[in-house]
Amino acid sequence: MPDERIDTLVIGGGQAGLTMSHRLKQRGIAHLVLERRRIAERWRSERWDGLMFQFPNWSVRLPEFAFPHSDPDGFSDTASIIAFIEDYAAFVAPPIRCGVEVTKLRRDADGFLAEIAGGSITARNVVIATGPYQRPLRPDVLDGHPGLFQVHASGYKNPAQLPDGAVLVIGAGASGAQITDELVRAGRHVFLSVGRHNRLPRRYRGRDLFWWLAEMGVDATPVEQRGPSRLLPVISGAHGGHTIDFRRFAADGVTLLGRVAAACSRSRPISPATSPMATPTTRHSSGSSTTSSRPAASIIPTIPWRASACPNRRPSLRRCARSTCARSGSAA
């Protein structure tokens, strides 16, 4: 028998779970929010020190709750976003229990049965508000390289965390691009593995990209209706907000690579599906792979990986004996 019964159970105490609680309270629907750790936990423990939110301050908002700022066109750091979510939680005052993890969820005769440590809860409705990237994607393609230092983006904090040497960043989305920029500014030589992406300007005709997307209604359009490409634009909120231009990265000394497809003994095959862009730099090839006299000593994956068999005669990135690998992508 379940220990508790509730009309609606909300799993997750981040901004999505808090917003759902806000709306349920307005409708008088009895509910309970369970958060396995703390409110806004991923913002607290799974963000790097120098992260700047890529959305301009004017666009940051939650239902009936404005984001406090002095510069509408500026960008906020992690601490400001955490404080905002905490203030919103105080405003909503949700019926929430922190430190309670749902370990299993299944249907039963009364709706759903959620198992928690030491008990269970039956709910007629369940809202899963854990976000799209609940677990870091840690592929096994590099498990055979025990001397290679690896860290996922959720565990990356700053350049000083990595051993000396070059860094391979796998994935060039918002996280990968901003981490690459940070590492370059710290004096590291960076290899950047680039997959499919949308390249759009940070600003156009004096307006931020998100202003234009909002005017076109893209932010209110379901993902399934956005056309063949659902990729988010690669832009950054760091250093006042700027366009991510991979050609500029190459000009600044970043070695651009294609998509990592597998890891084999002492080499790392680079898929020809995404060819590096041709640039006037001695450490860059215009083909589907790039090798350098300065092999990577750190790796930060930032996109989902799929392990594959080691193909023969594929272009590869050579690895030195002292290597580091940092993964920076979730299953975003």
C-alpha cells in the first residue's frame, strides 16, 4: 500500500517544477513537488565558474515574476540566475520536499506509483520536470585510455582544473563554444570537434537575436513545428555577448576538427560528416581531419556521442602519452 496519496505529483524542483506548482496552486489543485537535492540544483553544482547565461536579461522571466536587472541587454552569471530561482520559489511557496529522490515510477490502478526512499506515493497525475539533460552522456569510446584525463561539462569548473597541455573540446554548442573561448583566453591550445550547428549573429540591426526570434514567434512554436533543423543557435553571453564564429576561433589558433566517431588505441577517428572549415592557419587542414604537432592533453566532450567500431584508414587525431579528456555535453 502507498504511504501517501496526492492528486498531482511534480518531480523536479527547478524552474519548470516551480512554474508547474505555481499554475497548479492558481487552479486549486492539490499537489506535491519532490526535489532530490536542492532547488535549482543543477545551476548550483553542474555549471562552470565563468558561465554567463546566453539569454539577455530582458528575456529572462518566469510567470508573473520579473528578473531584476539594471541592464536589459546585459547577461547574467550563474549566481544571479540561482538567486532569481530562489526568489521565485519564495514567491510561489510550493509544497516541496527537498532531498527526496524518486527512484522508480510506474502505473497502477489509481494512476501512478512513485517509489522514494522508505516509502511510496500514489498520484492521479505526474509531471516530470527534471529538464531535458538529466544525466551526463559518458560514452565508452575512451574507456580504454586510463591515462587520459576526462571531465564532463557538468563537472568542469575552470582551466586550472585541467592538467597542463592542450585541450580537446568535443561538441561546439553553447557550452563547448563558451568553454573553448575561456580556455583560449587562459592560454591553452584547443582542439574543437564541431558537429552540425546553426550559425546566427548575436545581434542584427541593433537587436539581439532573441528579440528577432520572439518577434517571429519562434519561442512560442513547438519544436516539432520548427522545420527540419531544430538545432539551437550557437551564441555566447560571455564578455558582453557575442557571435560564435568558428572561423575566428581558427584565426585565434583553435584547431577545428570534425565529429569524433570512435577511439582506437592511440588515435581518435574524426568523421568526415563535418569537415573542418578552411582557414589560413598552419595547424588546420581543410579536409575531414586535422593533426597537429601539439597533441591534445585534455578533452571536453559537449555533445552526445555514439560509440562505433574502429574503422580502418580513417583520419585521426594523435594522442600523446600525457592526455586529458573533458566531456562537456549532456545527452545539450
